[in-house]
Amino acid sequence: MNSSTQKIEQLENDRLTINELIQQNMDSITELKQRLQTQQIERDTLIIDNKDNFQRKAQIELELQDLQSETAQRDRKRNDLKIELDKYDRLIRESEQQLTKIIPEYDVIRRQEEQKTAQRDLAEEKRKELFAKRGRGNQFNSKEDRDKWIRLELKSLTKAIEDKREQMQRLKTDLENETTKSREIEEQLRQIVDNGTEQRSHMDNVNTRVRDFRQKKSDIAAQKTELARKETQLHIQLSQTRDELRKNQDSLRSVTNKGAAFGTDALNRLIRQFQDENRHPDIVNGYYGTLIENLECDPAFYTAVEVIAGNRLNYHVVESDLVATRLVKEFNHARQRGEIHFLPLNVLDILPNNLPKIAGASPLIDQLQWTPRAEKAVRHVFNRIMLCEDFNAATRTARQYDVDCVTLDGDQVQRKGALTGGFIDKKISKLELQRSIKHLKATLAQYEHEYEKLRSEMTNLDNEYNNILTELQREDMKSKKNWDNYEQMKSDAKHLQSELDRIITHRPGKERQLNTLVATIEQFCAKEESLKSEVGSDLVSQLTVEEQATVDRLNDTIDQITQELKQIIRRRVEVRTQKNLFLNFFFLFLLARR
């Protein structure tokens, strides 16, 4: 009989062990299914990302090949153009050197020609006046008529000289003003060149910052895409964890007394309402949750703990009976459904736990872990409860030591002699469900923390992205403004250069005009002097010996100057031909080709 009993007990222990292993495997399978589902979602996401990345990679490789080919062609063409540019730069330098020699020589020759022409014209004018004096002996009948005519001629000549001098003064003033203006224009052009260099440097700095901002913008966009992918995965994990938590809570509610379940839900809603409204902080701080939420133990002892505690697992642990009374009042005032039971810590009785060491038995409370604030409630329920290895040991211990006993299978032997036992379905355990709920709540809190952290990172990235967009728009506006200023400076420089070129182009003509006026005034003055010397003199039809000698000298001077002018003109034509040749070659060919 004893052998059969031992075999039955052994089989029962093996069954319990197997059931525990099955339950553990079922939990592991459930967890693995969740992980597998998450991994499948991640795998699908990664497959899509990899597909997009491969397509993008292929596109970038094609673009890279095209760019490398274009770059090689541009490099070859740049080298060819550089060689050709060096050639034209050399030709331009040689042409500039030739022009530097020819243009001053041409200007010197032209001035010599003008001076010689003025000297010749003056000599011819003097000779003409001497011939005119000889002719006036036949032109007038008397000296008085001649003097009258001379006075009229002198009057007209004086007016002409004054007009010419006024023209000469205006030309001098214009030339002086143009000289001053050309200097001012050259100074303005130098300032524009300096400002243009500074503006260009500023534009380069702005463009560098724009490139940096655009690179940061691209980097942040890539980070946002990665965070969005993580957010999607985390959102899926949150949804799965909430669903699993809801299932476990529903399962725990289904094996709990309906009234107690409704009461617990209603009381939790009431506590959350107090917290949200910041009301009754003493009640909120004095409520510690249900007993099952405040203790833990090894899964092997679940059945024994649940049998001993019974419905007290759903009792609410509070700081004092005053907190319990106020909660009941608020519960009834809010017309909440369900029943609530309390374990006020200040009024609980705790049985002494001074038990001796017993073979085959140990205090059940030694197998429990609890929160420090609920220790009194746990000891109130589990003190002086012995956990025995079998029913016989429980019966013997209860009778010998006057304590309540319980086995791992949930059979009870009370110290007063009552025996309680029977089949208990270990597949459904409140403590196991509570352990899963606690684990899922911790996991959910971790996911929510990670989600909030992720959202905070995304918000920071969005703010940084928006700031970069703002800075980029500001720098783009600066770049556009700088470019407009640079173009305006180029336009101003072009206008000033055109004005300077116009002054330089027209200055030689005005200088020639001024030289012509000077020569004309000299001729008029010589004529005036000749007429003045003739007034009052005798009326003659022949020149004096001195005047004839003067005419001969003037003829010799005119002939000599004419010969010199021919040589100067011939040299000027040659130099002008060379100058025009180099200018045409320089401007129409070299600069255009360069």
C-alpha cells in the first residue's frame, strides 16, 4: 500500500513538473511567436529598404559612370583649352608689348605733325599778309582809305581772336574737368574692384554655408527616415504588448470574483481620477494596490499561495482604516459597481512566526517576496502557514505543532482538524497571470519610454530641420542679395568704364582742336600785328628789302617744314598701319579667341 502511494505521489509530482514545463514552453512559444512576428515585420521592412537601396545604388552607379565619363572628357578638353589658352596668353602679351611701343610712338609722331602743320600755317599766314600788303598799294587810292579798311579789319580780327580764345578756354576747362572726372572714375573703378573682390569672397562664404546646410538637411532627412522606420517597429511592438496585456488582464478578470473584479477596476479608475485632478493626495499616497500586486514567488508555489490567500489576493492594501473608510465613501459617492475589501495596515493582527525547524515542512512565507510597504499585509495572511512536501507530512505537522499546513498541490490541513483538497487546474494561475501582467506592464512602460524618447528625438530633428530650412532660406536670400549687389557693381563698373573710354577716345580730338585753336590764334595775332604796323605807313605797291627778305625766309621755312611734314606723314602712316594691324589682331582675334 505504501509503495503504491509513493508511486502515485511520484507520478503526481512528475505530472506537475511536466505541466510546469508545458506551461513554461507555452509561454516561451507565445513569446517566440511575438518575437517572430516582430522579426517578420522588420524583415519585410528591411527587404523593402534593401530593394530601394539596391535600386538607388544601381541608379547612383550609372550616374557615377556618366559623371566619370563626363569628367574625363571635361579634363581632356580642359587640358587642350589650357594649352590653347597659354598660347593665346603668350600672343596677347607679345601684342601688348608691341602696342605699348607703337601707340606712344604714334602719339609722338601725330603731335609732331600737328606742331609742324601749325608752324607751316603760321609761316604761310605771315607770307600771305606780306603779299596782301603789297597788293593793297593797287587796291586803295589813298592811305586814308587803306587805314580805314585796316581798322575795320582789325576790329573784326579782334572779335575773332576773342571768340577763339573763349573757345580755347572752354576746351581747356573741358579737358581739365575730364581729367578730374577720369581720375574720379579710375578711383571709383578701383573701389569697385576692391569691393567686388570682397563681395566675391563673401559670396563664396555664403555659398559654402549653403552647401553645409544642404548637407545637414540631407543628413537629417536620412536620420528622420531611419527614426520613422524605428517608430513604425516600436508602434507595432506597443500594439502587440497592449493586446497581450489586455488578454492577460481579461484572463485574470475571468478567474476572479466578478464583484471583486468590477470593484478593483472601479477603484483603479477612481485613484487615476484623483491623480489627474490632483485631489485627495493622502488617499492616493495611502493606497498600495491589491495584495496580489505586492507579492511574488516561485511558480512551483503558485497553487499553495493561491489556496491559502484565496479571495484575499484581490484585497486592497491601504495605509490605514481611515484611508479605507474614505475610499469606500468616495466609491459609493461615485456610484461605482463591484465590491471592495481592504487590508488596513494599522489594524491588522499578525500571528507570531516563531516556528521550529520541522522535517519535510517549512514556513510558506519564506518562499515569498513582497514590497516593503505591504509586509504587514503579507504576514497577516501567510504567517504560521507551513508548506509540507505531502499530505501526510501536513497532517502530522498540523496536529503536532498547531499550525495550518498546505501542500504544493493545494491540499490544506488546518490546525483545528479540517481537511480541504481536490483537483485544482494549474493551467490557470492568478499569480502566473499577474506575473505576466507585471512583466507586460514593465515591457509596455519600457516601450512607451523608448517611444517618447524616439518622439522627442524626432521632434528635436524636426526643429533642427526647420531651423536649417530657415537658415537655408536666409542664406539663399543673402546669396541672391549678394549676387544682385555683385551684378549691380559689374553694371556700375561697365558704365564707368564706358564713360572713361568715351573720355579717353574723345580727348585726342579735343587736344587737336585745342592745338588748332592755338595755331589759329597765333595766325590771327600775327595778322593783327602786321595790320597794326601797316596803319599810318606809306601806301606802296612794292615790298621793302627787309620785307622781301622776310618773304624769302618764310618760303625757305615753308619748304623745309613741308619736306619734314612729308617724312612725318609717311612715318605716321606706317606706324598707324602697324598699330591698326596689331589692334585688329589683338581685339578681333586674340581676345575673342581667348
